[in-house]
Amino acid sequence: MYNNDQDYNFIPENGTAKDDKHKLRISLVPPAIITAIANIRDYGNKKYHAPQNWRSVDIERYHEAFLRHVLACWEDIEAKDPESGFPHLWHAACNLAFILEMQTPDWETKKKKYQGKQGDKEES
């Protein structure tokens, strides 16, 4: 939800308007977190061979995996997961992304769309 008071309407020299007042500014998201999650998703896709299988995993498993990865990097923020070789922090970000997605209001509708289409379950 966009809640910035600043008006981001932009009228270029040709007079056409682009109304972005109530749109999210995705450019405010640090690219490093997007890249980290993409790397972990790519790793998971190679390991499990099913890009959407994360949707069939219970949210509690992602809570547990998130906490494991956070604890693993608690004293050393640069600690790496021994299996993947990627930073635990990246795995934590990916698990948190799954948790956030699973808590969206339309999650059950999205989940049903992919049920029965994927194989084994994925956990990062």
C-alpha cells in the first residue's frame, strides 16, 4: 500500500500525464534482497525441479527454516549454508518472502491454482 504524502504525478514536456500517486515505488526496495531471494529460488528450482512447489509446503515449515537460518547467522552475518554455499541471510530472506506471500488475503486462491501441478516439496 502506498502511503507517502508526496505527489508523484509527472507531466512530461509533451503534456501527457502519468498518475503514480497511489502506486508503490518498487524502486525503493534494495536490489540486494531481490537478488538474494532470486539466487535461493534458483538453487531450490535446481534442487527440486519444480518452481511452484513451495506453495504446497506448510507455513510452519517456513517459520522453522526462517528461524534456523536467522540463528545460523546471528553471530556471523556472513555465515553460509553448508549445503547450498549461499549466505544463511539469503535463505532467511527467501523463507520470509514465502511467509509473507502465504499471509496475503488471496493466498488460498493462488495456492489452489497450483495444487496438483508440482512434485516434491521445497524448503530453502
